[in-house]
Amino acid sequence: MVYMTPEDLGWRPFVQSWIVETFGETGDESVIDDGMKTYLWETFDATIDPGIDKIRNNYVEPIKTDNLQLVKSVCNLLYVFLARGQNKGFTSLDPKQRKKDLDAIFAWSYAWGLGGSLNEASKDFFDTVVKDLFKGVSFPPSFTVFDYFYDLKREKVFKPWDSKVEGFVYDKDKAYFELFVNTSDTYKHRHILELLLGVEKPVFFTGTTGVGKTVVILNTLERLAE
């Protein structure tokens, strides 16, 4: 038996086995065929290392992460949209539209999977990295990639999180400190938490003290319990 450390193996063996395990060796035409699997791998191969290099050498994580942990996060988010039985709108039969959708889904998953653990200032810089690596993806020019979600089910475009925020409804039976006012920041983190919990994936919520991690988690769990 020869033991090899994760540092020696890198992230590529994990992703290669993940693609086979998730989509099957012969492909699943209802979700992603062999040609699309190859394209998915090529996208991983071309983009992961530049992003990780930038994170390790130029940006700040309040809580340090592991490279493989970040890559797994990208895979988990992709799984939400692409896995059989989960495909949240990835159903177009037009090959061009499917490629466009996959590019958009990957770029969004890449941004949050690799860059979600960065502090706010570093996220602004990582936004440029994502847009440079995914030039074919039509991100809106204003704000950062973290300010948008991809409307996969309907319009097939990126939309601001603001458009999803529900209005505040005052509940007189709740104590003052139990009231929760949604913003685009609380909504997007809650939404991602719900997506990952929905496919039974573990979630690492990170950030400095006072940014609202516990409040978002508790509010999400309360909503799911209801």
C-alpha cells in the first residue's frame, strides 16, 4: 500500500471521481451527457488553480480553509443544479442553451465555492478574477458576481438578489430581538444555506464576529421547520 497525502494528490483526482460518481461513467442524457461531462472537467482544469493561487497569495480569509475544501464547495453547489433528481431548471434541449446554462452555473458556483470564505474587501478583488476567467458569461457590469443569482428556470439571465428580498412584515407577537429584517445580504446567504441543506451537504458558515451568521442560520432553520 502506498499512502499519498492530499497535498501530493491535489484536487484533480477528487473532481474526476466526483464527475463519474455523480453523472455515471456512460453519461445520463436527461441531465448531462459525455460531451458535457468532458466540457465540465475542462472548465475545472482551466479555472480552479488560478482562483486558488489568487486566494492563497493575495486575499484574506477570516477563517483559513483548505484547497480541497474549496473545490468540494464548488462541486456541492454544482450538484444542486445538475444532479439527477435535483436539476433546478437545467432542462433545456438546445445544446447552445445548455452550454450557456452550464457556464453560468459553473461561474456562480465557482464564485461562491472558492470566494465565499473571503472577507468583503477580498470578494471585490475576486470578482475581477471570476469575470476574467469566465468572459463568455454575461455577468451584469454593475456590482460584483456575489450580488447576483442566475435565473435558471425562467429567463436564463443573472438577476440581483434585491429582486428576491421579501418585504418586512411586523409580527406583534414576537419579541423585539426575534424580529428579522431581510436584506440582500441575509437573503443570499440564507438561500445558499437552504440549497445545500436541501441536498444534504455540510455547510461551513464563516465570517468575523457580529456579521450575523447565527441569526441567518437560526432564521433559515425556523423557516425550514415551518
